[in-house]
Amino acid sequence: MANSTVGLLVLMVALLPVQQLAACPVLQSKLKLPAPELPLGLPAYARYGQSMKAQNRSRFFLGRALFFEKHLSRDLKISCASCHIPNRAYSDGKAVSEGVFGRRGTRNSPTLLNAAYQQSFLWDGRAPRMVAQIKLALSNQREMSADKKYIESNVVLRRKYQCAFRAIYGSDMSMALVADAIAYFTKWLVSGNSDFDQYLYGGDVHAISESAKTGFQLFIGKARCVICHVIRHPNNHPLGGQSALFTDFRFHNIGIGIGIGDNRKDPGRFAVTHSMDDMGKFKTPSLRNVDRTPPYMHDGSLKTLFEVVDFYNKGGKFNTNLDPALIPLRLSKREKFQLVAFLETLNGRCTKLMLQAGLCVKGRSGNTKGIGYDKQGRKKSR
Amino acid sequence: MIPRYLLGISVPFLLFHSSNFAHPYRYVDLGITSSEVTNRPAILIAWRNTHKIFEAEVQIRNFGEREGSGKVYMEILDEKGDVLMRRPEPGQEVKVTIPPASQGGKEGKIVQILGSKDANRLLDQLDREKAKYAIRATVLPLQGDVNDANNVSVRTYNTVTLAHASGTFFYPYYFKNTSSKMLSGKLSITATNIPKDWKIIPETKEISGVELKPGQMFQGHIMVETGTKVTEGQFLDLQFTLTDTKTQNVFDKREWYLVADNHPPEIRETDIDVNNKKGEINLQLVAHDKISGIAEASGVKIEYSTDGGITFSNKVATYIDGNFIKPTRFQALLGPFSPGASIDIWASVNDSAGNITRRKLKRVQFSRPQVTLSSP
């Protein structure tokens, strides 16, 4: 008798979180999420520890709900998704982002796709982890302006989410847990299996156009983009590899925002390290989905990919700390177009999970084999 | 005494307990193995940074079933095993976390260890003097490791590596006890697949009872005899591992790579851009060596003469992209030169086996500024 009573007790304790999870409205999604997949061209390590077991599934749905939650901002108008719009590859299409009460930020909103692979966050690498970056975004006066006290005492937020936090984390809602849930959700936003991945890793020689192939040769050759936008493949790297994140995770001064004639000076990485060597340096962004995330550079000052290529072709913008890799490239106009054609092949396809969860619009995954710019460097309409 | 009512759940609980807490890291196995491209240790000298400062890249893998973390550092050793330089400084090692083997651990991560200008100078000097040296990479597991044998890896440079038919090749190896304690060790010699008709002398695979006082050195040698015929591309990679028998940790390692490669490297394309205004020459070239690969570090040099080809200076070209076996791109910036200077430019490319290709690329004539005389 005693045995069976204790056994029942143990079973009840074990099932308690599952029961609680089911009782929270925000977690009551009927969506069946498929098993996680690893898109072609992405390294496996960021997927580690992520499976869609009950607890993780709930954390995912909580994170998703919070990602779109406008009550997390002081004016109730801004959510994470305001600056990281799913239809815009999780960027916002503006030069610099707009936060609460119409306050303009100072930097361009980067894509969240593949953020799981980042080694530091924000353009100057100020946040060592994603959770830290989310806390900064929540509390920044120009972004969501919601401090710890605001989040923990907000009645609407408590009513909607308290139950979920207690069920998942066994604790009341706090800024740290909000950031954790959003970070967990964000890690699922991956994008690979682009036309270029099909070409390089999938062995499909017809996956990209001839001009894009030439653009790729320029990328790893004459234009030397690959020095910072790293590709791992047995042909490109002595240690081999089957993935490309198109970043070296380092910081470089290319002259934007610090060069002669710039009105808005931004010290970049210097603000973090206080080392003059880091003056005007910003993190190398990944190039995946770059075609879908204009405008470009940390201040959004370049509107098209053609302008970006043209900028590098001129050797960047002179300043005393300009990266030595930046020298005039002598690319012809045709070569610039070919380089752009290659960059357009980096648009990833949606994962099944992202499609199922409504986080990716089918058809927007990109299948751009041709040149998307006219001869004047203007974007062609599709 | 376990209460009776707990008996029903105690067995699975204890099983869980023993596998998760008593030996929490029994399934972590961090290691540095070999490159999938070259079959040599997965250590690489490259300048994959825009400032072109030497850096070593090391591939760390995890063959265990659990996530493992470790600290990575590398050392530049001389032939005798003395440490000439260590990067990063002690206490600043690069921390790396690798997921379990089945979830990306086998693929591993490449750890970049940025050198310094001093490290650059040191390697440049060693290469210019053709001195034998080695890069030793170590991953120190933070939680314990089921297999300590693969935590240290060494790749040697400037050793004799070119094998030909009916040859006898000799490699002396040295191990020095650089610690302050007595070392009791065991030396094991392992080899990749030995090519047919190649013979390793002596055939000993293990030498036990190596006792070294602090500062004392152990010296040995090994010979390889090749057959009457060798096929281009046949190679042998020998690893000499001295293990501390008290701790079972690898104390030190050496590597000897021997390859039948009688094809000199090829220079495929060059692109020379002359900046008359600055007096600079920006040069890119693509080279490849399909058997032993272009030598890392100083494998590609741009030689230039300012006296019509009588004497030459050289500049090491730095790596941009490629795998050293297939077409690989390098770059160099020469100058500034004075107006009117005439520069003969040659490229010199050597492979890991020691074959060299030299080729004249171009004569660059810088223009003199036009002097206009104005009447008084």
C-alpha cells in the first residue's frame, strides 16, 4: 500500500509541470512542430541541446509570444518584431531603427537569422551572449525602454505570462527570464540551404547562374571578400569543412561613420574596449540573406548591394585606423554586377519548423539566380 | 539501510545518479586529430586576419557523448622541444565548448589563436634560416576527459620530407623534460598506413622506462627505407608521443611527414596592380601543389630586385583563400618605391616536400614626376 502511494506521488510530481504547461493560455498551441533540422551549409554545433520535447516546446512558444509582445515596451507600440520583421529576414529595412515614442536609434537593425552562431552581439560586440543583448534592447531608452521593475510589475504581462513562467522556469516572471525565453526562441531562427549552399555543398552545378559563379570566384579571389566573410569547404580551407557563416566574428574599421566627412561619428568597438586600435571598428556581419536586409552597414548608409560593392571597390573610406585589407579592388562594372549576383544567391530557405510556426514566409526564401540590379545599379523590381 | 518503500525506485534512480553525478564527464573526449584535406595534424599556420598577423588555427573535436569544454593554446617549439613562444599568454587561453559527437562534436570547431608581431618575426626568422620547428597545440579539458592521448598535437616544419625511390631517410627526434619534476615516460610511435615496400627501422612501436630529470633530454632516431619504386603521392606521417606514465597525460609529441612528391608547385595566375602615385605594387597570385601542398607560413615569396636582377630581397606573400593543395590565393604589397624606380618581380613558391618553382612575373617601371620649368 505504502509502495503504491509513494509511486503515485512520484508520478504526480513528475507530471506537474506538464499539467501546468497545458493550463497556460499562451502555451496552448495546437501547432505540431517538426523535429529540428540542420539546413545545408550551417555548422551543427548551434543546434546542440535543442529538441522539441514538451518543456522546450513550451519555452519556444513562450519566446515566440514574447518576441511579438508590444507590452514589453514603455509605449506599448514596440516589440522585438518591430525592428526584426519576419518578412524582412528579421531586419527592419530602415537605416536606423525606431524605438519607443518614435525615438531613433543610432545603428541599423541586423538580421536575427543565424544569431545562434554569433560569438558576440550588437555591432560593437558589447554583449557577450544573446540574453545580455536582449536585456540591453529591452532596457535601452531608444529601443523598448522597459527596465526590470517595469517588466516585473506590469499587470498585463503578469496576467498573460506569469503562469507560463511558473510552469517552465518554476519562478515568477523577471527580465532575465523574459530574455532567456526570447533568446531560446531566437536560436531557432536559422537560415541555410540557399542556392549557393546547393551549389557548393550540395553539388548542384546548376543551382546558381554563370554570373553568380563568376561572382563567387571574385568573392574568394580578386575582391578578397572571403578574408572577413569566411567560407569553410575543402577547397577553401586547409582544414576542410562543410559550412559557411560568412563572418570572421571580428571587428574591422572600414571607414563608415568614422571617415572624413561623416557627420555622425560612432566609435564602434572603441566604446567597449577603450583601445584606440578599436576606433571605428564594427563586427563583420554574416552575408546570409544579405539581399533581403537593406540598407547596409552599421548605420544603414548604403542602400543597395551594388553600393556596398562599389564602396569596397574604392577601398573603403580613409581614416587613420582604416583596416589594411581595404585597398582599391579595380573591379569593372560587370564584375560588380557579378559579385552582386553571387550575394543574391545567399538567401536561405525556410526550415520546416519556421514555416510551421509562421516565422518564415514561403516564397520569400529567395531563389534569385539572376542579377537583381539594372545597369545603373538600381534594384530591379521582382 | 534503504527503506522498503524506496526499493521500487532506487535502482533506476541510482543508475541515473551514477551516470550523471559520480562520473559526470566520463563521455567527454576532446581531441585534436588530423585534417580531412591533408591527413596531417589539424593545425594550420595562416594569416586569416586583415592585419596579416600570424595565427594558428586548430580544429578541436569532441568524440564523446557529452558536451565538453576546454582551453586551447599553442606553442612554437625548437627542434629540441624548448618552447620559444606561447600564445596566448598563460591564463588567457582560448576557451572552447564542443557539443557531443553526434550533435556537431565530430565536425568540431576551428579555434583561431591570434599570434603577435613577435611571433611573426620568430616564424619568419625560423623559415629564413630553414630551422626545424614545430607548432604544438594543446586543449586542456576543463572537466576531465576520457582520452588524454589526443589532447596534444604537434606539426613540424622545415624537416626533410621528400621521399624518392630506393632511399633511406633519417629523422632524429628529441624530447626534453622542460618541467621541474622528474619525468617517467613511455614513448610510442604510430604511423599512418605505411606505403607498400616502405620499411620503418627500427620497427619498435613503444619504448618504455624513459626517465628524465628536469632539463634532461632524450634522443632517438628513426629511418625509413623506400622501395625500388615509389608512386607520386605516397606518404607516411609518423607521430612520436611521450606519455607521462604517472598521470597518463601526453607530455610531448613530434611529427615526421615523408612524401613522394617530385612535382614542383605551379603558379597559375598573377594579378599585379601598380599604384604610381603611392609607389606601391599590389600583387596577388594563385598557386597550387597537388601532392604535398604549398608550404604554410613562408611558402610563397615575392622576390624583387631594384638593381636590374643582380640581387634580390623578398617578401612573404600572405594567404587569402584555398587549401594549399588546390588553387590557393596569396597576396603581397611591395613598396613604397621611389619615383623612377625599376623593379623586377619574381615569385618563388615551395611545397611542403621542398620543391621550388621560381618565375619572373614582371618588370615595373615607376614614372618620374613631370617637372615643368616656368620662365622667371
